[in-house]
Amino acid sequence: MSLPPRSVAIVLGTRPELVKLTDLVRLLGPAAHLVHTGQHYDENLSGRFLTELGLPEPTFLTGVGGQPRAVQISAALAQLDDLFTTEPPLAVVVQGDTNAALAGALAANARGIPLLHVEAGLRSHDRNMPEEHNRVLIDRIADVLCAATEDNRANLLAEGIDDARIAVTGNTVVEAVHGQLPGAAERTALLQRYGLVADGYVLATVHRPENTDSTAALRAVLTELGALASADRPVLLPLHPRTRGRIEAAGLGGLLAPLTVTAPLGYAEFLGLARHAALLVSDSGGIQEECTVLGRPLVVVRRSTERPEAMADFAELVAPGPAIGAAACRRLAEGPAGLARLAALPSPFGDGRASERIVTLLTAIAAPAELATAA
């Protein structure tokens, strides 16, 4: 049974959402109507991703990017309400915990449109994170909650959410990594382009406000990364434009000298480099999942994490400061044996069929009554 064209509105606004929803959009085909709020929109971070991932041209909202959280949500909500009035979808999909996802969820709820939440049930239990509030609110009003893991399902049950609304699907990141990771020859060319040797470098990213908005935290992170760098073990740092701006504003540019700084990478390019890094150091949520598919160790520089599944084997959570270097040195000391151990472990985030399961759930809630009866 196929759904009518543009009948499933997929509301997103950031690069990780584009990545994680790519396979779902492809499986839905003409039924998918991509709506991009513009929460993060520049050609490097979102524009080229649409092309690279082969996604259809979205409906773009305006006046959202670069605004404070409340303005982002309200501006997106007003435009989504207009859109859902003029072109009512049969279902709305949101992913994760962004302001775009919350706006999409509230717009669906206001119009009585069935809402499916991809990656439901993540909890950091850290109320300082705006994302924690977003995901809790979305989970309260979603009709179908696609939990990536049994732990996520347990979080939802503990909050009193009806088990009938929850489905454990796995995480769509698994198929995203498998689908976008370049082949061996391309990865070899990629390493040569950056002058890197497999298993002989560190790949780092820093973008979260808790690390970039505090000069002390930013200085600590960059200092520790610089200390890890050496002639035979470079530290590659693709620099988010917001982070670069914070570094310049804080007068910390000198701390970049020991590092190999690049512009933001495309998703496939990043995966290709991550696949052969001796170590990853990042404050990203997505990389906590991706490292488990790639079989690489990760030092997570954050106060808290909503992905404890990664911490069992693949990752370690540390605060900005000397703990970064200590954890990194421990992981690097494990050498080839440590990398081989991780490569042999399955990802805790599923088998790569989450998007297929989600399409089945979507069809059940979005199918018009006459189609459902015919089926």
C-alpha cells in the first residue's frame, strides 16, 4: 500500500536530522514532503547535504535560523500551522530533540495530525540542556514513539507513557552510516588528501554551547587537543563556523596552531575520516552513535549524555580539562588490539533496518481510511 504524494510531512532543521532521516525519505518516495525550518541553514552545513544525500528540495521556512530558542520555535510553529492548514498531511514525522522537531510536533498536535517521533526516549536527566526539554515535550504528545533501544523504551515507560504507543525500531543512524560511508578506495584517497595515515591521527569536533560559550571550557578543550597533537599523530579539527567565531571572539586563535584545522566536512567525508581515526574526541550526540557503527573509540566532552548505550564499550564521558587528555591517552594506549576489540562488537543501536520499521508504523497511522480498509 502506497501513501499519496506529499502526504507525510517530515519536519527538520539541522544537519543531523537530514542525515538520520535520509533513508526514511527515500523509502517513502513521493509520499515524503520535506519541510526545512532553516534552524541551521548555510550551504556548508545543510545546503550541500541535501545534494550529497540525494534528498528532494524541501519547503523552506523563513526567519528561523540564528534566532533565540523561543523565537525559533514560535516562528517555525506559525509557518507550519499555515502549511498544515493549506496542505494538510496525513502524518507528521520529527526526529530527535531540536527546536525544529518541537515546532513540528506542536504544529501537528494543534491540528490533530498523527505524530511520529523518531529517536524517542533519549534522556540525559540534565535540565540545563534545552534538548532535554524538547524531547520530553515531544514524547508526551507523539502518537507513535520510535525508541532506538530497550533502554529508551524503559525511560518512556518510567514516565508513564503507554506501552502501546512505543515501538523499539533501532536507530536510523546505523543505516545512515552504512549507506554514506565511502568505499575503501575512496577512503584511501581521502587520507592521502589530508596527509593522514590510517589509525595514526585523532579526529575532533567541538560545537556545543556548553563548550563554546564558556571561554574557560573552550580554552581547556583546545589546550587538551593541542597537547595530543604530535608530528606522527596529528589532530584534525573540522571547525564549525560558530565555534570559529567563538575562538576568535575569545582571543584563543593561538591554541589552534598545533592542530590541523579544516572547514566543516561533508557527512560521507567525515565518516571516511572517522573510520580510520585512532581516536575521536567530540561533544556531538550523533558521533556517540556513529562511533559504535564504525568501531572506533570516542572521548565525549560533555556534562551529561543521553546515549549511555555507547558508554559501555565505545565511549567515555569527561568534562572539559585534563580529563580529556587522560581519557584520550588511555584509549590510544590500547593500540591495534583496542581497535580490533571495538570493531568486533555490534552497535547497540540496532541492525540497520530502523527506517523500514518506521515506514510500516507510518503507513498504519497515515493511511486514509479507504486505503486501510482495502488493505
